Amino acid sequence: MRVWISILLLALASFSFSLQAKEAAPLAQDEAVEKRMVAISSELRCLVCQNESLSGSNAELANDLRREIRTLISDGKSDNDIMDFMVSRYGDFVRYRPPLKGTTLLLWFGPALLFIGGLVALVLYLRRRNLAIRDTPLSAKEQQQAEHLLNVKVSGK
Amino acid sequence: MNRFLWPLIGFAVLVVLLTVGLNLNPRDVPSPLVGKPAPLFSLAKLAAPDQTFSPKDMLGKVWLLNVWSTWCVSCRQEHPVLVEMAKSKMVTLVGLNYKEVRGDSNIDSDKLSADAEMKMALERSSTWLRKHGDPYSLSVLDLDGRVGIDYGVYGVPETYVIDKAGVIRLKHTGPISPDAFSGKILPLLAELSR
């Protein structure tokens, strides 16, 4: 009985294995190409579904572009060549890391500028508030009142 | 006074930024191809599949390359505008039929042979043009979308205005509204035709 169960399990396991192998076939064709394709396409935006990367998108165009990248890699193009290929067609917008240039200065340094601005505003505000608080000694009457309040015995218990 | 002034200014700035930002069209990605020569291609003509068309054939003319497809819903919305355009005889329209068969998710195109795909694309697109009117002086078939990639097409319909020297002067993404035609495209055509 046990022997039969293990044989059955083995058969099942090998069956699912063969299924997996079949599905993965187009990916495994050339692992190096596929790896580079994924690396490049994770740096690129899918223009159809703008918040997804090209490697993660299921859009029709993303499929086509991944195929295009595979072809370019097999043609011996460098990663930079492929980036240029995409940018020359779809613009800097396809890159998740846009290049540093005149039109993207604000994009790159805007957050730092806002942070510095906030910091300066905070320091100025705190300083001004510090100056606004003046030390005024208590009058004799106030002193007495304070002492009275502090010396009140807690009653009960 | 000062206590309320700064928050008020901040609020006003925010309102302005949001009004401008939310009214921008995120689909309107500036094309790097504007100002560059239109990418060359050679594709089969819809009316005569044994002949090919190349943008070179249009040198010396101002023309519009309109990317369309029968499965594209917005193209249907745009189509009457194109038909009107063609009637006015002010423009030469060339249609780039984009992935007629492969782009239609209802068809399992992997199972089709190249010949069968071509035949199907020809039949579908010519039937559609017969039904809705044909504004194009000619249409070409980009079955696998490779030419589309060279033109940076990422959504159908898209339209390119190409000048006499074969340089792309404008790219319009999405359907052309009558306003966009009279306000944006027509003035440019007039300027380029001079």
C-alpha cells in the first residue's frame, strides 16, 4: 500500500514538474538575455499603465517592447544603446530615473529645496518665539499664592 | 493679521497648483520625435497589398499620419472629424493601421499564420472603412506594431503632422476633437503649406 502511495506521489510530482518546465520554456531560452531584459525593463516606465514598470506590466505594448529589448540584446546592443533606443522614441518620461538636465533640475532638487526651506522656517520661528518669551519675576503677592498652592496638604486617605 | 496671512497664502498656492496639476493630461507625454525626420518604413497598402508605401513618397507635401485600428474605441469617436477633414480637402491623410489583428484581445493571433493574419487584417479594416467612410488617401498595415514602436505610439489613435521636408512637426495623442483640429492642427497646416 505504502509503496503505491509513494509511487503515485512521485508521479504527481514529476507531472507538475513537467508542467512548470513547459510554462517556463520561453524564459529559459537564454537566461542571460532574459536577466538583462528584466534589469533594463525595470528601469523603464510602461506608457500605457504609467505607474507600472515595463518588466511588470501586462499591457500589450509592454509585451512588444520587451520582445524588442530581447531582439536588441541578441543583436549585441549595450544597455546604454537600448536606453537610447527607448528614449529617442518615447522621451525621458520612459525612464524612472530621468537624466539630470535643465528641465529636470526642479525634479531632482525640489524635495531637498523644500526640506531646507522648511528647516529655515522652523529655526526662524523657534528663535522668534524664544525672543518673545520674557522672564518676568513674580510679584510678592504671586509668590505667596504659589507657595500657598504648593504647600496645600493633600487631605484624606 | 500676519497670523492669518501666511496660511492663507499657502492655501492659495496649493489651490493654484492643484488646479493646474489636476487639469494636465497625464497621457499627453511630449514626443521626442517632434522636430525630427519621420522614421522611414515600407508597409503594404491596404488598397493594394502587393504595393508598399514609404514616407519618402510624400516628400514635398504636408501630410498627416493617423494611427488607427478597428478595435480602437476612441478611433470611432475621432472618425467623423477625420471624414470632415478629408471632405474639406485641406489635408492629405495617411492611415497607419496599427496591429489590426494582434491588438484585438478577442482574437488568439498566435494561432494564425502570417498569410491568415494579413488576410484577416485586410478584410476587417476595409470593411470598417466601407461602413464608416474612408478619409484616408491611403492606409498601410502595421501588423506587428514595429513601425508603431519607431513612432513612439503608445495608444491609438495618435496623429503626426509631417512637413514638406519629412520632419514631424506635431504629435497629437488621443482622438482629434473638432476644436483641436481647428485650433491646433489647421493653423499649423496653413503655416507649413506656405
